[in-house]
Amino acid sequence: MLFTQADLADWLASLQSNCQAKISDASEDELLGADVDAWVAQVAEAFTVEPVVIRRDEVELEDVGESQVDVRYDQNRAIFDTTQPFLIPGRRAVIHIPFTGDETLLRCRPRQWSMSPPRAAIGKDEIKLFFEWPHDHKPPIKTTTDALIAAIEQHASWQQPDIEAHNRDLPGLARHAIATRRQRVLADREHLDGLGIPVRRSTDAPRTFSAPGITRRPSPTPPRQRAAASTPLEPTLVGEFYAHILGVVSAMARGMERTPGNYASWDEEQLRDALLVLLNTHYEGQATGETFNKSGKTDILIRVEDRNVFVAECKWWSGPAAFALPDREESSALDQLLGYTTWRDAKLALVMFVDRKDMGRVLAAARETLANHPAFEDWQQGSTEGELRCRVRLPDHEERRADLAVVFVHLPRD
């Protein structure tokens, strides 16, 4: 289904956070020497969202050809054995509906939306509608296609006010972030210069700078490690990249908490899909859900080239035992995650959705249970409210360690 996987408002908020983060990531010399107007224009362009527009004049029907159609469940036919396919000659066709704009919008739910969202597949710069029918029962292809296009355009029109507001606010947001950070850096430098101690600063940096280059929705790039050919290295995910991924997850979590009623009835797969949409806006489709990895399936896996750089589980909180109690007949969430982990995976996360009223009690129970788990090694710095960070030992590899972040999302049910 289209327009169902994530809230549009949350996705736009994450883009604005990334816009501010891009400015924060620039060096001080870039910050102080850049042409502010040019920089603001670049930032605004990089994070501007293009609305979805259907190219009606370019819609095409692809005749796939003849096929054998299974009609065993057709109630208009006298077929008594439905345990086996009942095939008759038929045909297949695909409607290709080109569009312009940001593909992610087709997955985002606007503030106003239909209880019966349009159903179709999303391809590269096009939406696909598949038809298969028996030779004696022609489907209403034209009527169905027209109805789908109308529904997509209706949802796109519902998205338009938020998109326009987002694009309109970007220049002011960027300018404010630049001015605020500039003021802070200049105040810090003035303070250091006034101490009466010579200040050492880079003499190689140029005195003026063009606006820092920006690519659309950038993400930190994991460094490539080099070694002698005879000494293979196991890939790792550096802290900056891991922190960025967790920042995306945490931003989505905080957005969910602002409107918990929208998500409290969702199952784990729906919640996972919402996170997946945002992750794929940062990592160019490299985040996958329910991907096989070692002995089991993970809820979220991010691959960079051939590396599994991030493995996460999304679970509803059902008590400390289901969270991290070892040696259960049904593995705990932590044991499931560790069971998926291979030697290539050193960065892990558990995203726990909590519907209990008393969040403090849940956090205390989780912390105690995690500390008593055999894989637990020590607590790590960087934890924020609603998050636990620690180091754990990997099963079957006692010498290997992994970073684990547990992000709690409070979605109390009424």
C-alpha cells in the first residue's frame, strides 16, 4: 500500500534535523569563511522536497503476454478442490505510471489520509499496477488505472501544505543555525584570545572559503581500512557512523512519542517499516527489513557494499524476561539479536516500544536485567534519556565485543 509506512511530518522533521546537522559538521574555518547566502541556498536546495506529480500523458500499458492463471478461489467457478492450483489460459499486463518528485513521499502518510490507501508497487521513477486475468474474464484496466491515479493525486494534494511549509522554512532554519554556531565559535575564540596565552591555529587554512559542498541528504561515510595483502581486516563501523544511525532512529522515536496514539496499535513490523523509510532516505536503500543474516532474520539490517554494518531488532516491551533474560525456551530480544550477529557486525541496537504508563520502572528493570546478562561487559558513555549503551560479548566469539544501544520509545496506550 502507498502512503502508509511513515508519517510525513516525522520525515520532514528528520530532514530539518539533518539540515542543521550538516551545518554543525562543517569545520570552524568553513563556518567563518563561507559566503552565508550561498551556503544557505545550497543547504536549502539539498534538503528541499519535490512533491509527487503524476505524468499522466506518459502512462503506458505493458503487454506481458499469455500466462496460466490460477482460478481455484474464483467463487464464480465450480472448483471443489482448492488444495491444488486450477490453471486456465490467461494474460498479464503491467501499467507503468511515471512520476516526478521524491519517491519517499509515496510511502509517507499526510495529516489527512484515506482509510483505503491506493495499492501499487513503486519502481524507479514510476508506479506499477499489475494485472493478471483468465481469458474469459477481462478486468476493468482503464477504470482501475484512472482510480489509482486519482487516489495518488489526492494523497499528494494532502501532502502539499506540509511540503510547502518545509521548503519555505529551510532557508531561515539554515541561516539561524549558521548564525547561532558562528556566534558561539566567535565567542569561544574571543575568550581564548583574551587569556594572554598564544593560541595555535592552523596556518594552512585559506582565509576565505566557498560554501561547503553538499549532496542530497548526506550521511557519514564509513572509512575504508587498508592493510597488507597477507593480513585481512574485519570491517568495523566507526563511532561517527554508528552515532548518525542511532540519531536517525532516536529522532524518529521522539517523533512517535509526540503523537503516541498514532502508533500504539501498530505491530512490530509496521513500526519497523516506519523506521526503515527514514533509514533509507539516509543510506540510499541499503537498509532492509527481515533480511537473513547468519542463523536468523533481523528487523533492520544496513549494508555498506558487502558489509553488514548495523543490525537492529524492533520489539514491543513485554517484560524484563522477554527483553534480556538468558536461557529462555523462547529466546529474549537480546539473545535473538546476538544470535544474528556475525563477525562482521560490531554495532547493534534494540528498539523497544513501551506501552506501559510507568516508563521509569521499565527503564530500571531493563537496566538491571541487561547488567545481569552473561554477555554484558560494561556500560558505555553517551546514553541519553530513554537510551542505554553498553558493550557486550558475542556468542561463540568470547574475544569479540560489540557496541549495543537500547532505544526506548514510549507509546502508552489509553
